[in-house]
Amino acid sequence: MSGSVESRQVVRAYYDAWTAGDVDAAAAYLAEGFTSWGSGNMHSASGTAFADSLRHFRQGVTGVDLISELYGDDEATLVYDVHVEGVGTVRTAEHFRLAGGRIASNILIFDEWPYQAAKR
């Protein structure tokens, strides 16, 4: 199996699971030693910490619209809109690195403006 095919299978399975609300299934795709960096000074040093944050975040998500998906050997990038209750639509880009058939890390970049506007 080519690296880009494996990347697509793993990352789409992860994305499909968390967007359907099954964070435990999504977390199963995270490698031991997983790390995450994101907008708003977000950082998770483990898959467990990331899954806990994702579980909390997912409670306010009312929908997700995938805009673009790009796959390469051991990497992938998804661009999507997340609709968040009380916040609105948040444009998001997520880049993944894979190792050993699992997600080793991600970089999550999102537009913080809807969150700032919701606080006003």
C-alpha cells in the first residue's frame, strides 16, 4: 500500500470518527507519543490529553463541512469549517504527520475571530 493511500485511510477514519462524535474511535488512530500544536497557544503532549480536549470541544460542534483534503506519504492536510454553538463557523486547517500507520502529530490552525466576536 502506498504511503498516501495509508495516510488517507488513517486520517479520514480519524476525521470521520470525531466528526460523528465518536472521540474514542478517533483517539484509537493516535500514536503513542502523539503531540499537537494549535492556534490560541494550544498544545497537547499526549493522545489522552488531546482526546480529552477534543471530547470537550465536540460537545459544542453542530456540524463540520470538509472543504479540502490533501494526502502524501506519511502526511495529510484537511481544511474544513466547524460550526460551533454560540460561536458560529470556524475555518480550520489541520496538518497530520503519520508514523507506523498512526497519527504521530498534528498542527491545528483555526480562525480565532469567531471566538473573540462571541465574547463581545
